[in-house]
Amino acid sequence: MALPLLGWLFALGVVAHNAEEAWLLPSWPLRPRFRRMAVGAGAFRFAAAVLSFVALLAAWLASAGGAHSLGAYFIAGYAAAMLLNVLVPHVAATVALRAYAPGTATALLCNLPLGGWLVYRSLAERWIEPSVFAVSGPLTALGVAILGASLIRLGNRYAAAWHRRSPRRSMH
């Protein structure tokens, strides 16, 4: 399988993962000690949609740019971020809480194999240079994490402003 196709499959796996989280996370019952970390459904869905778009953009940039392009490093770094995301929070939360954490299935079935295969093949086939990826991979992973947190914060701010402006509606 060609690396650009693998990049697209990885990006579609990220979309599936984000869709699972957007569907299940807002109704996930949090234990009392985790309630302060709860995220509004709209804010989370906004962040998931934008991060899905960014994954698709990374796949397109890698396909268009080819080996050693900014896109090749971007998609490999995004894959590294999603590999970390498999462990923290998904597997860690599932084990610690002894309950299924939303996103764990797609993290294990999509992000782990596709992301791992993408990083491995990108390095093995010299689509990316190991010395450059040693810097760009962690920086991209950090950037994705910061972007996600920023999008949630922005979504929460927008939701709070929206609720202040609109008349109160029944929650039923």
C-alpha cells in the first residue's frame, strides 16, 4: 500500500475516533472526582470536528507534497500524537475507572494500528528523516494537544456567550 493511501486511511481512522468520542463522551457518566474536568458537548464536538478536518488536511498535504514535505512530517507527527492518545487518556481511563472510556475502541482498532504503521513505514521508507522527525514529531503532537485544548476552551466560551444571549430553554 502506498504511503499516501495509508495517510488517508489513518486520517479516516481519526475521523471515526473523533466521531465515536463526540457521540459517546457527552453522555458518559463521570465519577464525582472527575466532574471538574467535564467538557460541554457542543465544545467537545466543535473541537472533534476541527481536529478531524486537520487530520484530513494533513493527509492531503502529505499526498500532495510527497516524501520529505511538510505534509509528510505533519501526518507522521499527527500519527504520533494519536498513538500517545491511545494510552492517555483512553486505555489509562478505561483501566483506572474500570469502565469503558469513549473512544477506546476506535483508538485501539484504528489509531494504534494505522498510526503505528504510518510512522513505521514513513521512517523505514525514508519518507521522513529520523533526525527531523525526532523534533517535528513531538512538536506536532504537542501542537495537536494544544489545538485540541484551545478549541475546547473556545467552544466553551462560545457556548457560555450563546447561553447568556438566548432565552432559557427547558432541558426536557
